[in-house]
Amino acid sequence: ARHSRPGTAMRILIADDEPVTRHLVEAKVASWGHEVVICENGRAALAEFEHDEPPSMAILDWVMPDVTGVDICRTLRQGPTTSTPVYLILLTANAARDDVIEGLEAGADGYIVKPFHPEDLRVRLEVGIWIVALQQVLAQRVDVLETALSRVKQLQGLLPIFAYCKKVRDDQNYWSQVDSYLARHSNLRFSHGICPDYYAKVVDSQFDEPV
């Protein structure tokens, strides 16, 4: 997966069926150092999110034939099309309250009213970069936690231990002492102390034997 930090280049999709607006947005986004993916309609935009490395952000025109920007937002939020974080911005010529609410409810993270000032777009992209970066860091930490929990579950299962020498058989069919096995599979460390029962039966009993 592609990981980005605030202030670094990102892969940004631009979907707009109007050539003038599309070229204007493309020129500005590219001038800020981002990689641009251009789509002339909504269907092509959705197809980009089915690739192994989909864009991290998308600027979507609200009104496009067949598949609108709102349709794209709703599809990405409701289905498993992409498993990576994506920040969605809608371009709209209508700032009516009901339309804005519809776009946000569909899954858009923000919107820009056309015609727009380039600074409005730049600020919106910077916000998106921060949010995507935070989502990626969170996903990485979840992966680490799941790996740790998986190792704990391994220790909760039955271990093949030989009753005589108390050695443990691992996945490669090698036999190891219990303390060595647990040290490799967890953060456990052993003090190698002597328990009272063992001391009484083995160590202390030696002093009772006649010399």
C-alpha cells in the first residue's frame, strides 16, 4: 500500500466530464507535486479503485453521465472496493444545503463550489493529506496489534510437551526446552528459580541422605 505523510506527494484522482474544469484542476494539483490520475467519467473513476494501489484522494465532479460523483462516494463507502483510506472531495456548482447534506451523507469528506479559487482547493487537499496519513498510521498499528494477539493465541493452545524431559516440539519438529520455546514466541523471560516443591523433593532431600 502507498503511505503518505502531510506535505508529501500523493496519488490523486480527478474525475470530471468537463475538459476545461478537468484540465484546470489537473494543472493545479500537479503543480503542487502530486501524481494525478485523470478520468473523464465516473465509471473510469470507479475502475481505478479496483487496482492494487488505488488513489489516496479523489476530486469528483458531482454531475457526470451514468455515474455521478455522489454515486462514486456511496459505492466506495458501502462496498469493499478498496481497503485503503481514501479522501473524497466533491466539485459542485450548487451549494444548496440539501445538496451538500446529500453529498456528505453519501460519504464525501468535503466539497468545493464551482467556480473555485485555487487556494480553496489547496487547503482542502492539505486537510485530506493529514487525514489519510492518520488513517494509515492507525491501520499500521492495528496490524501490529493483530500480530501480537495472534502470537498470544499460539501460546494459549496445547503445546506438544514430552513428559519426561519437559521439552516442547515446534512447527519444524525440533525439540526445545520450555523456557527457550516461550522466549522465542513471546516476551517472557525466566529467572530460573527453584520452586518449593522441587527444592523439598530433590535438593533438600539430598542433605538427609547419609554420607
